[in-house]
Amino acid sequence: MDARRWLFERVLQINPGNDRARFELARLLAERGDKDAARAELETILSHGVKDENVRRRIDGMLADLRRGGGSFRSASRIEAGVFHDDNVNIGPDSENIRIAPIIFGSKRIESLSVKESSRPREADGAYLMVMGSGTYDAGSPGGWAVICQGGGYANALDGEHDHEVMYVHGGAGLRLSTPKAVFQSPVSVAHINSGGEPLANVAGITPSVTFAAGRESRFLLTTSVGVDYRDYDRYDARDGLYLTAGGSVRHISENGKIMVALGLTVSRDEADEAIYCADGLAWHFSVETKILDSFSLYGRVRFAESDYDEKEPLAPERRTDRLRQFVVGVSRMITAKSGIDVNYQDVSNESTFDLYEYTRHVTSAGVFWAF
């Protein structure tokens, strides 16, 4: 499900009387080919009473092109396939020589180690496939209790760098409660990660969240959530443990539905089996998406994160602190009602007190997607 549809539906879960958001959702559903759902939204607007004759004629015109349908189960899915170029597919360090805590052998003192060529940043072209899906079953009339489910996966193939190929699959289900002022949901999820054709980790967790708006006509949505994951690494038992998060975000959509802005903050705790992998984290993100004409959307995302580790690694010159910066900019264009293209560029850099973890990475992707 795309971000605009997600936001319109959240506004309506919280403020069912917001006919502006309902009309924009109906237009979006019609564009995506979900005519039954679009008709249901337009009929709901008419049931509220429409005094403006121009608005009523516009709705009647849209209804004339839509067939009757609907039901208590709603679903959304997206398939995307594309190609990319990555100039640091193995996340290799920037430096050829890594500064370490001094190692002393008699009169000999070693203060740095050389990075072998195979561990230096490696460049690669690749292809990827991503599948996502979600469903909602309302236990009664729209609103109240509902069962939610979601799942998907991602896999890539790299030219000449098969050891760094990644596959990720996930799924989950839970309950959602919608009230006139808030939406509560508590999904349970599981995931499996493969790297280089070998199992890397299994993850299981729960992420309860609450979304609410201030005032009946507010276009601001505030979401707060907490998360508890257990990570089980296949070959790195020292990194097994709990990953805890708590955060919040605020989203705003413009009155015409064409601009969406979001800002969020998250604190985290990585509680691994060994202290050198335990860390406190703080991250914030900002994103904006704007629709140009009827088919083009521009978007951008910025994320900053800092991690402070509990103990110094044996070779590290000091206790590790990382500062990550991530910037993404892209353009999406609908070709048909259900398909389009997406092109984006990603710039990532990580500063660290241990040179081994200091790196830069640039990824350019182009893909085709189908939304249902």
C-alpha cells in the first residue's frame, strides 16, 4: 500500500466524517483500479449529505464509471522489479588502514592494520524483486475490531558478488481497534534473512501502536509505538538478543491531498548476549512526498541515527560510537491505473570511532511496479 492511501485511511479511521479525505481516497482507489472500494467511499460521502451541487455532480459522474461491489475484506499488494548500481555492496570501510588499540610485542608496537583488498568497498550491478501484501477483515461494520495481516519479501542478485546477495521474507498478523478518535493495532511478526545464500538471522516480535488526530478536521496524525524483537543469528550467537524500540511520528497531508510530510523520532536498545554488541540508539527521520500533475510524484527522505555501544571491542582504540546519515530522493510515475515506474538515488555514510565501521555508500535504482 502506498503512503498516500495509508494516510487517507488512517484519517478516516480516526475521523469518519472527513469527507475531503474520503473523496481523495476514492479518487486514489479509482486510479489504482479498485473500483468497488472507490464506489463504497463515494456512496458514504453521499450518505452524509452533499449541499454543493457541483460536488454532487462530480461524485455522480465518478459513480457512473464504477460498478457495485465491496465487502468486509480489503486487500492491497505491490510487486516491484528493477535494477540497481551499488558502489559499496559489501559495506567495506573507507580507510585502507584501520587504527587499533596498540599491540606490543617486545619493542615492536602495532597501531594499525591494513584492510585486505577483498574487504575494501566493492562495486556491483544487480537486479531485485520485491513483493508486499496486506489485508484487513472487519469483524463488523467498518470501524471497531478488525483482523489485519501483512507479508512480503525482497531478494536481489549481484553480478560477480554472490556472497553479498540478500533475501528477506516476513509476515505477520494481529488485531486492530478503530474508535472515533484513535486506532490501536498490535501486529505480531516473524522474518528470516539470508545473506550470500546462507541463513543469517530469524526475527520475531510485536509492535503495538496507537494513531490519533487532534480535532475532527485535523490533517495531522500522531502515531506512537513500542517494539520488542528477538533476534536469533545463525552463526553469530554473541549477537543474539532483544531489540527494543519506542518512538513517535507526526504526519500531515495538505488539503488537496497532494503533499504529505512526516517527522519521527525513535529510541532503541540492542540487548545482545555480549556487551560489545549492546548499544543505545537514537534516530530521527523526515520525509516529504508531493504529487505533480496526475501521474508524477516526487519524494525525499532523510534519516540520522546514533548508536553508543556499552563496551570497547578488543582491537578498537576506544568505545564505539556510530553516527549514520541516510538521504533518499526519487520520482514515481503511474503509467496505467495499476502500474508505474520508480527511480531513486540513496546516499549513506557512517562515521565511527572505530575506522572498521566507517563507510560511504551510493545506490541508484530503477524499477517497475504493479499495485493491486
